[in-house]
Amino acid sequence: MIIELHLLQSFPVSNLNRDDIGQPKTATFGGQLRGRISSQSLKRAARLLFNSYGLGADETGVRTKRLVERAAGLLRDECNRDHEEAVGVVSSGLLALGFGLDKRRKTLTEYLLFVGNEAGKLLADYCERDWDRLASDAADRAKAAEKKKADATEEKKSKVKPDKQTLEEAARILDASRVVDVALFGRMIADNKDFSVNAASQVAHAISTHAVVNEYDYYTAVDDLQPEDESGADMIGTVDFNSACYYRYANLHLDQLTENLRGDTELVARATRAWLEAFIDAVPSGKQNSTAALTPPETLLVVARDRGAWNLANAFLKPVTGNDLMVTSTQQLFGHFNRLRRFYGEDDLRAVVAASISADVAGLAEKEVAPSRHELVSRVLAATKV
């Protein structure tokens, strides 16, 4: 079963998701330049809300390169180990588990690892149990470094294939069977594909329903302690921004989520609710202190279906124009959806629930319109028996 979430959300002056030169991200769609918010940005904004919607800290994860620092800190604080020695031991532990270290900063892993919040504690426990062997290995690596033998090639060679017992330790540390955001968004472990997780949720880049042109704000700042006989600004600069009505789309494959969470139906139910609530509220944090673009979605369409999925972005292949972009975009969204359901049929649709603050929900049956967010969420979860 699949839950699809379609949102229309208008942001005033904002720069929620910047590119490499600081401008709001864009994409060309339907031959016109559109505003864009990356899927990665939206997923992070949603992840940060999961604990506000019923998931515990032990049921969510972190994306980090700093497992060495976290585990070493625990060994220092809880096991009275010398911190510098603990860093070396934990580094050896990660290498023994089959993971590489950053070539320039040996206290970082080679790449970001998406793990549960308990991974640092589990890694520290593993290192404490096998302290003597790992400490010996750390000493050998330190001696090699002093002789300038531990270059990038040497470090790569130090990554060995773990034996069965060590792999079991790695599986325990990387276990994601109760880590909801890993189960939702998946992870890829290059060093051992057995630890990879197939994502249960797909998230599209948000695009504006209309053409956009990025603008910039020219600003000045005056020194508060500037003498009265002096004038002029003490700082001058520009900040790029745009204003746009975005179409957002995400889906959740409940069968994959159930598989990732090892069939724990109670956790699947809470994860599904957290996913739905968090994605409705997800707003990226870029430049928010200077723009406060904290507008919620105004049009919502949620579809529960047995199979298949429909991204409705083509409703806006021809850019929306006019002075009431939200109303026109809503009409385009529901019109496109109804045309698709008439053409492809409704056999796979289990429930359709829609709501709009700004526009009439035209073309939908009265029973498909929800009067509030609470009612919308409740109907969707009831339809999926979650």
C-alpha cells in the first residue's frame, strides 16, 4: 500500500535552499525557469520534526562522520579511559569493522553514516570489550604514521574484510530495524551492501507552479556607535531571494516500511503518522532568520492506493499565470488529478482526502473533502488501517 502526499505551499520573500553561489535553487520545467527546493532539504526538515510527532530519540537516527568522537567521549566519561587513547582505539575499531577513515582527519569516518542514535554507545561497548587488541592496533598505526607510512594508500590497505564475528558486531552497531528515519529514507553503505536499507519513502524536488525570476535585496548596515558627525553605511551587501508557490510531492510505501522495521506494526503505525504530520509541516531553515517565511501549505491532497504512484507535477507543465496563483494552482492540481483518475481508473485508489484553505475543492466528491488537518490525517490513517 502507498500513501501519496501532494501539497501547494506559497512562500513570500525567501531563500530556503541555496545553490553553490547563494542563489535560490531553480530548475527548467515546461520550458520555463521555476523555483526549486531540493528533496534532500525537505527530508532533513521533516526528519528534525519526527521527535515532535511521537517518535522517541532511540527510534530516530543521525547522519554523521563523527562516530569516533562520540564513542571516544563515552569511553572517557563512562569507562574512565584516556580520551586521546580512546580516539585511537575507536578508530581501530571502525577499521576492524570494515569502515575507512577520512584521509585528512582521522577522527572522522570516510563518509557520512546514517545510523541510529544508539550507534555511538554500541561502538563504544564494542571497543571496551576488545580494548587490548584494538589499542595494540592503534599503537601500530601511530608508529607507522610517525614513519610517514600511513599515507592515503596505506590507509586504504588497512581496511580489511571483517570475519564473521566482527561482521555480527558491525550489524549490531548499524542495526536500523528500529530507526524510523533510516527505514523511511534508506541508506547506502559502500563498504558492505548488506547494511544498506531500501528507502520506504520517495520525495520529489519541490518546484514552483509558475515561472520565477530570482531577485536580490540590497542592504546596508550602520554602526550603532558611529559618531554623530559621520554618516554612511558600515556594511553593504546583497542577498538573493525569490517568492513562489511550490508543488510538493512525497510518497510512502507501507510494505517496504513494514519490512524495514521487521514487522513491528505498532512502530509502523507511529512512523506513518510521524511521516505524514512532519511532511505537512516541513519547511527548510535557509535564511529564515532574515525572511521568516514560515507559511504552511494551503492546499493538501492525500491519496492512499494499493499500487502505483502519480506525481502530479505535470499539472504545472504549462506555468500558472495570473494574480491568484494559489487558487489557480489548486484548480490545476485537482483538475489534473481527476483527469488521471478518469483515464486510468480508480480500482487502485483506496482513499482520496483533500483540503484547501484558499480555493474551492472542485471536482472532488463531498466525502473526499476534509474540514481540517486533523480530520485529513485521521481519514488517511483509517483508510490504511494504520
